Amino acid sequence: MKTPISPLELVRPESFEHALRLFAGTPSLTPIAGCTDVYVGLNFGTLKAQSFIDLWGLPELVGIEVVDDVLRFGGLTTHSELVASAEVQEWLPMLAAACREIGGVQIQNRGTLAGNIANGSPAGDTLPVLAVAEAVLVLAHQDGERRVPFNEFYTGYRATVLRPGELIRAIEVPRVDGKQWFRKVGTRAAQAISKIVIAGVRGPQPRIAVGSVAPTVVRLRQTETALAAGASDDDVVAAMMAEIKPIDDIRSTAEYRKTVAANLLRRFLAETA
């Protein structure tokens, strides 16, 4: 009996090196691991990909460790593992907070950090955290690795600087100086896509990033500058309004998103003062 997945092809590499060779030889392969987004696309018939490479379980892509004062996650580290990690709780508690908001427990057990990044949705819950943490992505190819700052990774809606044959091997985060803060607003408390998601760091160099207000996650550079210069809360909020460009869509309206973003920013300013 034929099913919607009957025409699809799946390859399972024997090692990470094997995966890089396969992917370099056939860049049309779509990497999969937790599949929490891929299965949705297959179910609704919106996924164009026909050939997949299964990376789940490759040991080179998992694990959390501190190396040379940098917190490093393997690309396939799950949201549940990030929540449970003592290193994450110490270094990057706002990431643990974001991962708790992703879907339900089943999604958190399967969904991966690299998957959330590569999916490229501007509503991705971990993306504002990685933006203000100034994370660095380790991109691997059979010819070697390169490091790309997270804030330079996206070029447009679901578009990235990934080259053919490249995979997100790891995510690296230096120590974050300042008080960390994260909030998500969705239709309900769980299993909801973000209407607005925001992360911030209040320290010597304030950092603020927002999701669901533009084609990509937005690092609010002008807003940060205003806050660092001692501007009033009203002026800081005005700077944010000049930097975000939300739209009306099936989940919300642009006006609602602007209002909520402003309210969340005021809460950030109050709670981290």
C-alpha cells in the first residue's frame, strides 16, 4: 500500500565523517534528526524535499561541555537535555527557560537546538536567546569547519549562509555578562507558536532580541544603544518601535505584536533595573 512517504528516500550514515561525505556528494539531501518540524510538513504535504539524511544518534553531534571558558553544545542536543544541564543553568539560564516553552515534553525530548536554528522560523523560541548570547555556530563540511556568528547566520526569511554540504555541528557561547531575561507570549501556556518572543541581557552592554516581528529574529541595536546611554523607558520603547516590523498573519496582528513587544520591553527594563 502506498502512503504519503512511499516516494521518499532515507540514508543513514555510519559516522559523522560519512554523513559529511554523503551530504557533500548530494547537497539535495535534507538533514533530519528529531523531525518535529519535518513530520508536520510531510503530514500537510508542504515539504518539497524527497531525500533525507538521518543524523540522529551520531555521537559527534551531541553533548554539552565547557571548553576554554566557552559553553559548547552539540548540534543535536535536545531541548530536554538543555533544560536538565547544570552547565546551562549556570551559564545560560535564559536558554533553559526558552527550551521549556518549546512544544510539550515529547517535542522537547526530540527537538534539537540545531534543528530550531536551521528551521529558520522567526518565531523560533531559542533564537532571541542565541542572538543576545552572541553565540557562534560551528559549521562543518567534508573539507573542514568554519565559525559564523549567530547574528550573521540569517539572510532572510528561512534563508541562511549555510553552503551546500554544510551541517551545524555545534553551538558555542561565551560567558554572558549581565542579568539574563526571557519571555514568550503565545495563544496558550504550552504547545503554542510564539506571537512574540524576547530575550535580553542587562549588563554593561545591554542586549535585546525579539522574534516574530520581522522575517528573521531581530537584534535591537538602536534600542540597546538608547538603553546604554541612559535614555528614558519611553525613549527605549520608541527605539524598539522603529526597529521592528511585525505583520498581520494567521496567529496575530501587527498592532497586537507591537503592543505586546512594548509591554515586554517595559517589563524587561523594570525587572532587570
